[in-house]
Amino acid sequence: MDEADDDRPPLDPAESLRLIERERSATARRIIPDPRLLLWPWGIAWLIGFTVYFLRFGPDGRVIVDMPEWLPLVVLLALIFIAGMITGFVGGRAARQVSGPTSRQGRMYGFTWGLAFSGMITVLSRISELLPTAQATLLWTGTMTALTGALHMAGGAIWNDRTMFRLGAWLSVVNVVGVILGPGWHALVVAVAGGGGMLVAGLISWLRLPHVTEGERARR
């Protein structure tokens, strides 16, 4: 070891704290996925997908934009599939950085999402055929939103993530309001308040990451 290094004075407390903060931020960047990449794909999917639903199945049976009845559901499911692929890739890449119970929890939670939606789609595809179009549409969109809200709340409880839990609660409340308003209005409410809520939650979670708050302090 170089004797010069031994003679070097120890870091002052302020510099030590800055070094610890930099290391903590570097670790956070490696193991914590960007919440914008986890929530914004879903927010965009809901904003576009449910807006298409509203344009085809408007309030009081109005058709604002003429399109095949099957198209809104196909568009929504396709957007949700793409969002799921994006968030699955981002979450999987982050999960490889950790091991043990946390990694196992993440895999189990992701499996729960896939299995829950597969079961829901299977059941609703059989029941919706027996209902009028407007009621079948409300059944699909209302159940999908309710399941998403419940899973977000469960995830927030598992990881003690208040933002995720509040988002799930918000989506659940939005869904109840939309269902009470009825077919057509439900899709519009979920598109704006639900999809928009996911976009806002993603931004808030990103701003709370350690490396973001450190950068803000540096600018000040």
C-alpha cells in the first residue's frame, strides 16, 4: 500500500455522508426499476383503450365513432398485453439484481397478475355472451378495473408501498363511480381518472427515488 494513502487525512463527515448517499443512489438505480416504466405503459393503455370504448359505446347507447363492436375490446387487450410485456421485462431485469425472499415475492406477484387476468377473461368471455352489449361492456371494463385496483392494493401491502396502495384505492373508487354512472360514462371516467392516475403515480414514485432527490438537492 502506498504510504501516501496512509498519510491522507480521513474524509470529513460531510464528505462521508455525500459518499454514502452516492453509493445508496447507485444501488437504488441497479435494483429499483424506474416506476415510470412500470406505470406509464399501463396508464397509456388505459387512456387510449378505454377512450376507444367510450367512442364506440357512449352514454345512452350513442356511437360517437362508428367502428365494429369487437374492436374496442381487442384494442384494450392488445394495449394491456403490450404494457404487461414492457413491465414484465423491466421488473424481471430488476429482479435479477436481488435474490432471496424479495425476488421470490416479485415472481409470485407477477404470476398472480397473469393467472388472475387469465381467469377473469375466461369467465367473462362465457358470461358476456348472455348480456346486452352495453351491460356486457360494463361487465368487462368494471371487472378489469376492479381486479387491477385490488392487485395494486395487495402489492402496496406486500412491499409497504404507500403510492401503490393509494393508486389501487384510487382505481377502485374511480371504478365504483364509473359503474354507478353506467355504460359509456364508466369508460370515460376510467380512461381519464384511471389512466391519468397511473401516469401521475408513476411520476410521483420516480420523483421520490433516491437518485432523483439527490439531484434536486445538488441543484439547490
